[in-house]
Amino acid sequence: MTITLTLPEDIVRHLAALGEDPARTALEALAVEGYRSRTLAEEQVRRMLDFDTRSDVHAFLKGHNIYLNYSTADFKDDLGKSLGSRG
């Protein structure tokens, strides 16, 4: 899907002067807020931003001071998988 945003020209110039692509900046802001509000999952953020790996997503989120949505249940599940693979 294509979404069109209309931004005031001074904001576009400001972002461009900072070396930012306004379209990418808007897309990243959508991904950040979507993940922060738990509207988007990590995999959805990865696909949205065309990252190759989960590590890319983790680095992106860390760069925006966002903690991973990683629950105790996730930890126990990962631990169980790890311990199960040792056998």
C-alpha cells in the first residue's frame, strides 16, 4: 500500500538539511510508535523497514531508546528451547 503525506515545505527543507530523507523519517516514526504501543510486532517492523535480520531491528530500536517487548513468558519459552536443544 502506498500512503501519501503532505508536509510543509519548511519541514522538508529542515529534514533534508539534517541529511534525512523525509519519507524514510516518517516511515521510521510510524514503526517506532507502532512498536512502542505494541500495535506492531518486531517482525512487522523488520518488514516495514526492509531490514534483513532481527538484529537490525534490535539495533534500530536501541538507537531510538526503545526496549524490546520481551516478556517473562518469552524468556521462559526461549530458555526451554535452549535447554531442549542440549539433549
